[in-house]
Amino acid sequence: MNNAYKTMQSELHSELLNILTYWTNNTIDQNYGGFVGKITNDNKIVDKANKGIILNTRILWSFSAASNYLNSKSYQSICERSFQYLKDYFKDNEYGGFYWELDYKGQPINKRKQVYAQAFGIYALSEYYKFSKDEEAKTLAIQLFELLEKHAKDSKKLGYIEALNQDWSPIDDMRLSEKDMNAAKTMNTHLHVLEAYTTLLEIYPNESLKKSLTMLVELFLTKFLNSNNHYHLFFDEDWKLLSNSVSYGHDIETIWLVIEAAKTLKNNDLSQQAYTIATRVANTFINEAIDTDGAVINEKNLTSNHIDTDRHWWPQVEALVGLKYAYQIKNDSTYIDTALKIWEFTKTHLIDTVNGEWFFRVDKNGNVYHEEDKVSMWKAPYHTSRACIMMNI
């Protein structure tokens, strides 16, 4: 690795500490417990904002992963606060699993069981167990896994159903967010079940878990991947394709998560397939997703050819990690050169050096979308802190 790459690694390590400091100083809810649900772009706490499961599991994962990486107990109190809040307020003591959303006082207002959310619960609790060795966290992670296997897994047609009612019965509207298609099986949810099961397997070497994770890896090597080196996003229950859109951030994020899953399974055949596909996807990503300023653009619809050129915060950092993995496979400096350009763009346009944290997105001219939040259901420290860690290990 050249000196520019080593400088980037050092800057990412420093940025991790900046991110953790921001979340420590700004997001603890002193009035109602846990963490505040929303902070605006200019750092104003939105009073009485609802609390979402995605934000809260991602906080636990981020601070636990950072503690493991730094080999430090500096963030122990935040980890414990996060775990306690999840356990006391988000956990459904009647039917099991985590609620989707609470009000500011911690009362459930949306009790649906989104599989994506349960996956993040497994991911966060497993990482927290590595740090704390708290057996209660491990037990809860295993319980979530068993609930998904019992209620959400499609044993006949493979994969996992997107969402269910509170009591795990079928639900009509399965959408993860208003922006998403109402689809029974989605690439995004399967990706996060895969990363969750990968981490759980590290602390729970269970045969049923291995089989399910193997199935997930195989789905990403076959069902989700298309001939254009992109990953299909939305399917019905029978795996009929429902969309022709490309999410560049998900493309590049997927390659390294699938490699990690195959490695954790110790499956050489799947690993070799994952390596081959990773470089193909990374090459297509470089050709299509990188704009002239070095930024990663958001999406493209292959039917209409419409391109969303906005630069969201998270695809930039997922690209750094994905390109690092591609470089390790092929030793082609193009991957590193591209990553350095993305990091330069990110430092210039997406890191808020005045108020802290990162902007949610900017347009192709670098103009910030001020209506987007710094902290929200979908704006958490997870993508950024993870990339800072992964680029240094």
C-alpha cells in the first residue's frame, strides 16, 4: 500500500473517534432514556421524536464494534445503555422479537416485525456480546435467530419473507420504508440477515445457523446477482423480479459482506466464487458508479435509464471497504486509486467540519440537502464507523 493509502487509513481512524465523540455528546436522551430519535442537519434536537429500532440497534453495534477494535472500555457505558434500552423497551415480551418504533417515552407505536430489524438486533447483540461477554445478550441474539428461522424463513422457495405482524402472522404491506417497493423478498433485507448471521456464527457455532448462512451466500452468488454484475433488489415470494433498479452502494457493500460470510463458514468453494464475483462487481462499479469528481452516485433505473446522481453518505464508505477487498484479491492499483478519490470527495463534501457528523447527502454540485437529518431512523453511525474500522484491520 502506498503512502496516500496509509494517510487515508490514519484519517479514517481519527474520523472514527470524531464520530464516536459526536454521538456520545449529542445523542444521549437525558429526559426520556436511551437516545434521542432525531437531530436536524444544524444539530437541533427534535423534541419528542419517535425512536426507531434501526437507529438503536445500529448505535449498539457501532459502539460495541468500536470498543472491540480499539480494545477499549471507554464506551462501555454507552454500550450498556443501548443494550438496556433495547431490552427494556424494544423487546416484545409477548411474541418475541423487536418492535419497529416507539414514541419518545418508549411506548410501542408500531409493533410490526420487520425482518431487517430483527437482523440488526442479532448483529448488534452478537457484537455487544464479543465486547461484554454478557450471556443475556447472546441468548437474546439466539432467540431472534430462532424466531426468524421459525416464522420468516421460506424453507421451500428459499430466502426470508420481508415482514410480519407483531404475532408473526402474514402482513400485506411489507415495505421497509416509504421509498421501497412492497415486495415479499428484498436484497437489502437478505444482505443484513447475512451479515447478522455471520457475526452470530462467530459466537454460536450452530449447524442450523451454518446451513442458513450457506443458503444466504448461495442466494447472493446466484439469485440476486444478474448478468450485468449488479444485484437485483425486489422480488415476489416466488422470486419473480419486480424491479430493474441498481443501487450502487448495495452493489459494493455486498461483495465484501459475502466474502466475510464465506470465510466465516470456512467454505473454500463459496469463498472462491465470492472472490471472482467481487472483482467483476467492483469493476462494473468503478465504470458506472464513480462520477468525475470521484463521488459514488446513488442509483440507476435500467428501464428508464434515469440516474440519481445524489451523493449519499453511506455508499462512499461502503465503496472504500469493497474496493479494499477487490484490491486484496487482484492487487490492481485501480481499486486503491478509486478509493482515494472517493475519500477525498467525502472529506470535502460530506463530513460536516462545523457541526460534526456527516451530511446525509449532497447533490452533484456538492450542495447539502439541509432538510435531511444528522440523526434519524436511518441516519446512524453504523456505515461510517464500520468503514473506519474495516479500513484499518
